[in-house]
Amino acid sequence: MFLFNTLPSHNEPLAPVDAETLGESAAEKVERFLAHRANHAETPLHSLPALAAALGVGAVHIKDEGHRLGLGSFKALGGGYAVILLVLETVERQLGRPVDVSELHTQEVKSIAAGMTFACATDGNHGRSVAQGAEFVGARSVIFVHGGVSAARVAAIARFGADIIRIEGTYDDTVAEAARVAIENGWTIVSDTSWVGYERIPGLVMQGYTAMVREALRRLPEPPTHVFVQAGVGGVAAAVSGHLALTFGDRRPIFVVVDPVRAACIFETARAGHPVRIAHGEPTVMAMLECYDPSLVAWRILKHVADVFMTVDEEDAIAAMNRLARPSGNDPAIVAGESGGAGFAGLIRAATTPGIRAAIGLDENARILLFNTEGATDPERYTELVGMTPIEVVSRRDARGETT
């Protein structure tokens, strides 16, 4: 399904608070924080010329977040960043002076951080980021997961010392329970979605995501004309589109938001013109995007700067994973998880649908930017869907001498 943004708010300026959250100075701050992470390195930006030729477009580039901070997901940029920033703000209040990120491991900061607990709900990746950030600063983390989160993903969270609490219901039920318990215990909830009265911290999580956009723009030979990004609750789509709108203004690329058809809360919100909680149905293979209630902050941004909303089905997502693992020509093989390749699946669907292709200008001059938002964060599931292990995909790529 495709839906063009015809809302009155389309192309209007972002709210001042959102412009401050996602602008250049904020993104520079994120990168300064990242410089103090021992395992920080820019993630690869891959060029896919054979794919571009097959689709009849000028260029396709994909930013591969499967390498981010040892977590294999773009989420490593958000929750962990918010935790570090919130610790420093707490230390500043208690010490009564400014505190720089370079002081993070001083005894003064560590003693205060040790008394803090951070909590969140997760499908897997966000919880790992919050847990990793808490471990990094010496704080405690409590992560809430629902029954659909695989044992492999739970184990990946627990290895950072997090306490795990399982509950019945969906991701959105887990969000509500995590917030309730956190308030009762005086913990800090670090959510990647927002609701009435809870907006600043999800904004900080989104702010962390701007780092991958800045990295991509520095490496691209020319600015993109089109960007496809998967949605979930909308946070990453809002962060990417908001930052690009603030960077390029009237020259910003066409921005396409991609939802799983089985969990299309952003698509349905766009269709209604206001936030819509959709009914829980059959689970989607795109587990990290299985969200039924949109983030209010994300929608506040997307209604201004998203141009097209679309959905992809289960087969689209699985085909995208396999196509990236088995590329044509000299394109590099890319390990994309079930949700990581959803934006790529959206590009394939749009480029092969004549009416949409023409309507958004996917021609020989189009320069497409995509984000592989996760690698094989559940290796067993990846192997089941692709027929190769992640290691086998990487080994084949190295053997071919593929370059990024």
C-alpha cells in the first residue's frame, strides 16, 4: 500500500523543540559522546551499482548499522546515548557545576551513576542499547520483554548485566508495564516511544540516531534524492527525515516511510491524519518493527517531512534479506536482519510499481539512500530465512573481494 502525504502540515517547518533535538549542533554533540566509547567506529556505507542498474536508478547506497558498537543495530546509538546524557545531567544537578562527558569515569560520576536504575521495554535491540549504556556508566538496568522476544535476543541483553522481566502481551503492553513499574520504584524510563507527558527522553534517543545520518552524508559522493527508512514506532524514520530536512531545507530528498503490513501503525496514523493505535494481529517476521502504537514525538515530525508512507509484506522482507546476502555483479553481500532490510524491501516494491516509480521520480537520476538498521541479531532466525549463516555470508563476501 502507498499513501502520499497530503496533510496540511506537510512541508511546514518542524516545531522549535524538534529542530533543536535533531539539528546540526545536536548531531555534533552525539558524535562527541561517541568519541568516548572505546568500541566506536563509523559503520560502512556500501555502494550497490549492480542493483542500481537493475532498478534503473542512478545510485543506491546503504548504511550498514549491523556493525554499530558491537550490538549489531542502529539502536546502539539511541538508548545508550540517552543513558549517558541523563547520568551527566544528574551529576551536574548534584554537584552544582557543568560536567563534561570526558569526566564520565571519574569517581564522582561513577558513585552517582551507581545509584541510578534505567528501565525500558524492548523487542530486543533498544533494550540491549540501554543495558550497554547502563553498564558503561556503572548503573543498573531493568529490561522488560514480551513473550515474542526470542531467547537469543534476551540472552544478548542479559550479557550486559541487565535484570530481565518477562510479561504477557505485546510490545506496547510491555511499554506500559515498564513505565508503571519504573514510576513505582523511582527508576528512569528510557523509552524509544513517547506518550502524552513523556517526550524529552524519546527525543534524546532519536537524537542519538542522527550520528548515522551525518556519517552517511560525509561519505556520499552526492546528496541523496530519495531516502527509504523503516518505521516501527517511527523514531528512526523521524530522526533521519528530520535531520535531513534541517540539513537540506527545500532541497531535502523525498522521504519514504516503510511499515510492515502486519504492524503498520505509522501508515494508519498517516491515513487517519492523527495518531492511531492499531489492533494486534498475526505477528510479523519483522519483529523489531512489530509496534502497534506510534510515538507521538515521531509523528509530530513525520507529518511535516515524510512524503510517502508505504507497507511491505512478509515475503518482501525475506526476499530483501536474501537479495542483500546474494548480490549480483560486484555488489557487496550485506547481512541484514528481518527488520534491517525493510527499507530496502520498500525500495524494491516502489521501483517495480510503475505508477509509484513515476510519481516519486525513481529514474536514472535518482540517488537512493537506505539504512540496514540491524544485522543478524538473532542468528538462528537469520539462518532459517536466508539459508546461510551470517558468517557464511561474510566469508563469501571476503572471498569475492567485495568492497564498500
